[in-house]
Amino acid sequence: MNLSVIIPVYNENESLRELADWITGIVNRERLTYEIIFVDDGSNDGSWNEIQKIASENTNVKGIRFRRNYGKSAALNSGFAESTGDVVITMDADLQDSPDEIPALYKMITADGYDLVSGWKKKRRDPLSKKIPSRFFNWTTRQVSGIKNLHDFNCGLKAYRSDVVKSIEVYGEMHRYIPVIAHKAGFLKIGEKPVEHYPRKYGVTKFGFERFLTGFLDLVSIVFVTRFGKKPMHLFGFLGTLFFLCGFIIAASLAYGKFVHLEYRMTERPLFYFGLLAMILGTQLFVAGFLGELISRNSNDRNHYLIEKKVNL
């Protein structure tokens, strides 16, 4: 199969048929074999009934329904697992992403050799309350991840080689950082394409401020896990040693002062307690790193590495 289109759905009943017909017209014109996978993330507005009707009329349309709302990352992860296309394209269900972008995105993967192509909503049709925080988080993600060529990490319209989506896992709010996850996994050819962004036609936005807080925490988690997931002692051991040495130096200097000046009362100085605290924290961090190392070395995926190619094997 040439193409899988994965669409997370949460209370978007009014837009689903129009979106499915739009995608079908585009891929048929391009003569691509395809599947459309709607992932209903616990909708309560009849979205699942609409997906079933569309699927009964078009066998290329498939559906997955969650028992409750788990979030966009869970929907994408389930869609990735079920996809069979050589190229996987994701888009939102609210008709703000244009299926007219599909042929160009498909070509960038198949002809230009990109692992992942992210859409860039250069002219974004959203209120300022959504634009400003989004720009801040995109800037933050660029600085933290080192992926400088992407303007819009969170654009729902993306294209992937199939082995990219089969090699990564997304949860929490990590769908915002799929390019970062893919880059850390070794898929380095990541591109960007300016895409058309339409105003919302039906329904209401599911955006909320709390998603930015959880999104930021997930970004920290991605950076930590990818850098230190298999070697926690490198972080905790370093910090623990650093704290312990600082505390030991403080304690040693105060002890020296006590022996030189007998009237010197080291326990009455606040610095003594800072030194003691640093030594305790250092010991705890070192032990945490040691325990993390034991857990990592005994985990089921301790020797799981992504292999791109083999020869004569």
C-alpha cells in the first residue's frame, strides 16, 4: 500500500464525511493505493457512528474506537501500529489541515528521501491566545532539541516513512515532539513544508492552557530519557559526586578553621548546614543513579537498538 492517512478524532462528527471525501478525491487522482484510519478518542457526539457509515461505503476507510478519551498521542500511537502504507500522513479532523497537501508531502518522502516532513502553518488561522504560546513552545523546542530548521513542531499535518512510525512510541502530550523523538532515534533527514491552514469550520477547539504545561514536561522527559535512559548513572552519578564534593569542601574548610582557631564554632555558621545538606543530597543522587543503573541493566529493552541495514547477514 502506498499511503496511510491517520486522523485522530475527538467530537468532530460534522467534518468527517467531508474530510474523507476530500482525501479520497486527492489520492484517487494521484492513483495511490491508500487507507484512511480514523481513531475515535472517546467522542460523545456521534463521531463513531459517522465513521462506521463512511467505512461501510468505502472499504479503504478504517476505524479504531477508544472506550474513553486518552489524548491525541494515544490516538496517533494506535494509528501508527495499525498502518500498512509505505508513507504515513497524519492530519487533524477539523478541516483546518488541507488534504491538497498530500501529493507534495508524499513526494518529499518517496522522491526526495526525507524520513519525516512536518507541515508549517506559516499563515495560521487561529486566535492570538493559541498563536503566542505556540510560538514560544516552538522556539523552546528548537533550542532544546537542536532541530533548527523546523518552525512548527506541533502541526498536525506530517508525513513519515513507515519505518519511522514503527520505531517510535508517543504518549502523554508527546505528539507535539514527534520530530524530536524521531531525531533522537536516528532519523535525521527531517524537512518542513509550508502548508495551507484553514479556519475551523465546525465545532470548537480542544485547546487548553494546561496542555502547554504538560507538553513542556513531556519535552523535558524526552530529552532526559533519550540522553540518559540507558545510562542514568552518567547524570545522577555526576550530580551526586558534584554535590558531595562541594559539601565535603565546605565541611573540610570549616573543620580546618575549627582546628586553627579553637574558639571557632563551626556548627553555628549557616554554611555548615549548607555543606551538610549538599553531602546528603549528593549521596542520595548517587544512590538514585546506582538504582537507576540496576533497573536499566535488567529491563527488557536494555539491548534494543534500531538497525537500519544489514549486509551478508
